[in-house]
Amino acid sequence: MFSNDIGITIVVTTLLILLLVAVVIITVFVSNKRHVQQEMKMAQLLLDYEKDLRQV
């Protein structure tokens, strides 16, 4: 009975740790994607600005 409780505790703890790791990894990927999108937006704005300067 006691060893069964330890086994369940180990399994639940392992699953929680894996869930936490998955959340961290997903957060990093989402943050990186947003950063890349922001960089692309800034580059496009710079190109548009330079294009407008050449037209004047």
C-alpha cells in the first residue's frame, strides 16, 4: 500500500514537471515568433520610410 502511494506520487510529480517544461518551451517559441514578426514589421516600416524619402 505504501509503495503504491510512492509510485503514484512519482508519476504525478513527473507529469507535472513535464507539463511545466512543455509550457516553458511553448512560451519560448511563441515569444520568439512574436519577436521575429516585430522585427519584420520594423524592417518593412524602414523600407517604406526610405521609399517615401526617395519619392520626395
